[in-house]
Amino acid sequence: MKKKGVIKRRFVDNVMKIVSFAAAMSGIFFLFWILIVVFNRGFSAFNWKFFTQISADGADGGVANAVLGTAIITIMATGIGVPLGILGGVFLSEFGRNSRLGNLIRFSANVMMGMPSIIIGLFVYTMVVYSTKTFSGFAGAVSLAIIMFPVVLRTTEDMLCLVPNSLREAALALGTPRWKATLHIVFRASKTGLLTGVLLAVARVSGETAPLLFTALNSYFWPCDPWWRIWDVFSTPTPNLTVTINDYAMSPFEGLNRMAWGASLLITASVLLLNIMCRIIFREDKR
């Protein structure tokens, strides 16, 4: 009986290993499949005009204005959502770990992470666009910041909770203030995880289209014209890559379809390179 039990357990263990390996390989297979298709279809659109001219020129133009608009919106969204998310994660990890308020915030963040982005776009449209009577890059940044906030918050909490309490206790025992121990000891011990959370949030919003359709809308001209009028993004529709991809992909013209694939490749390559570069720069020495 014992021998049969051991054989059965080994059989189940081997089956689960095979199934788990197959599931992991299927994910990798589809990832590389998507990358290959996007590269093959999008690389042909890359030329000097694609990166230097604006999309108002149609199939003979480029997406330089959309790239600049996306960069502005993403930077603004990161500046709004990331600090708030990190502060919220610090509260949950260091001060409200087992409190009722902490549990409520944690539950709310989990609900927000699963909320459809189009709902957030409608909410920001009502709160910002309808109030100011204009679409704007700032409204788009607010909608993306709301999407980024729960991702950064939950990731920050999880990473800070992995830091051993002995580090906190040692710092406090030496007379270090609580805020300084958190900032200089706990943050330094979990910097790689915190950076990963920020990158996950940026990757989460990099391909969002629905919120920007209701907030930033789109434009086929430069977001700031002349370039020093940066405040234009607070009062005028702002060009962005995702909505441009949506418009060009639906076009019946082959040239615009090719530009849509090129913009898709540009977003994919940017997120991939950002992840690789940050992991190389901030990787920790293993001895």
C-alpha cells in the first residue's frame, strides 16, 4: 500500500510539473509571437519622417507630435500617481498594517485595480473635462494617474512588508526617527521592488486608449506650439500614440495602417527597453 501511495504521489507531482511548465512556455510563446508580429509589421514604417514629422501630414507624415504628447502625459501621470501610491503603501506597511482603516484602503485599492479603464475615463471626463469645458493632456494625465495609483500602492506595500523587522528595530534602537528609518533603511532595502512597481504602473497605462479618448482626445498637431507653451496641455486636446494607433488602424488607407503598426512597435519597444535598462542599472550585487 505504501509503495502504491508513493508511486501515485510521484505521478501527480510529475504531471503538475509538466502542466506548470507547459503553461509557462505557452505564455512565453505568445509573448514572442506578439513581438515578432508587431516587429515585422511595424518596422517597415520606421524612417526619418516617422520620427520627425507630425501626423497632420497623413500617410506621408509621422508621429513625432504623438510621441511628445504621450511623453508629456505619462510624465505628468507619473508625477501625480507614483508619489501618492508610494505614500499610501508606506502607510499600509508601516502604520496601518493590521488596522481597520488599512484593510479598507487595501480592499479599495484591489477594487480600483480591477475597475475598467473606460469607467475611470468617464469619471475624469465628468470631473475635469466637463468642468473646464475642454479636453486636455492634464485630464488624460489625471485618468492615467488614477489607474497607476492602486498598482503602485499595493506593490509598495508588498515590497516594504518583505523587509525584515530586524532592520527597522535596529534603526529605531539607535535613535533614528521613524521617518528616517523608513526612508533610508526600509526604502533602500526594497528599492528594486519599488522600482519594479513603478515600471509595472507605467507599463499598465502605456497602452491605455479608452481613458484618453474621454480626456486628452487627440490632435494632429504639436502639443505645444511654439515649444515653450507647455501650459497648452492644460487647455487643449493633446496628441498621444494610443489614440493615434486607434485612428490609423481603423483607416481604410494602407499607409496609415502601416503607421499604426509602427506606433505599436514604438510603444512596445519603449516599455521593453525601459524595463531592461532599469533592471540593469538598479540591479543589486549578489555575493
